[in-house]
Amino acid sequence: MSDQAQSNLPGFLGVIDQAISRIESALLAVGVLLMAANTIANVIGRFVLGNSIFFSEELNRILIILITFAGISYAARHGRHIRMSAIYDGLSPGYRKILMVLISLVTAIFLFLLCYYSINYIETQASRGRVLPALQIPVWVILVWVPVGFFMTGTQYLLTAIKNLTAPDIYLSTHMLEGYEEDEIEV
């Protein structure tokens, strides 16, 4: 299933799933394109014009944070996070389904907790008033992507738990059936 295709979750859950998919896609596309353009412009400036762009490193740092935290949600959507499955693989399908729901719910809880703590961290940074040296942007502004990414990823895992509770098959994500590379099927 492509990112822009219709969600296979029912009702309002499908709307949430599709909205997150569009946000992930936009953030990743814009982030990667801006990072490439900034890096190319900096190289041209340095080697052709003899001067680097003074804010290039800071801009790339901002974009790396954006791409990283949008990317964790994207990876969760496509079932691409690292799995340690030795015990899981030895279980019967019924127990694997129960364990997948449990894993998804616990992961969602931890991600929402990390979202909460990252918001507190951003509030602390905002109260300090620090700014980036070249761009003069408050440091807290570049960290906004951290709780956004944690929230979107937590939502993906929560939707995965719901998908596993409502569907007969076992899903690694809302769109990815369990299995290995040769037999993974996107629906």
C-alpha cells in the first residue's frame, strides 16, 4: 500500500492513519530535499565562490532532527523497526497475536511518555532563552520535531494494536502482515 493510498482502518481511525501518513511523507520529503539543496549550495559556495554558507551546519542539524523523528513514525507504519523475535517466532499464532498487541501497546505507552518528557524538556529549553549562533533561532524551536515524532510513532503503535485486535491476521503495523522479507505482504 502506498503512503497516499486509502487507509485500511475503519472510520475515524482511518482518517488519523491517513493524516499521519501524509504528515510523515511531507516532512520526510521536504526535509531530505532541503538538506540536499543546502548541502549542494554549501559545497558550491565553498569550492566555486570560496565561502561556505555560514548557517549551513545549523540548518542541516535542524533537518536531521526533523528527518529522524518523522522517520521513526514512517518506519513504524511500514513495520521496519528492529524486532527481537526468537521467543515470538516459537509461539503459536494465537499467542503471537496476543504478544503483538501487548508489544504494540507497551511501545505506544513508552512513546507517549517520551513525548510528554520531551515537551517538558522543550519547556526547559525555552525558559533558558538559548539561540542558535548563526540562525539566531531559539534552540527549543528546532526540538519541536522530537515530541511530534514520538506522538506520531506512538499513535502508529496504538493503531497497530487496534488493527491486531480487530483483524484476523497478525500485523506488524497497520499495513504490514507479519512475516519475513520473502513473504511480507503489504495490504
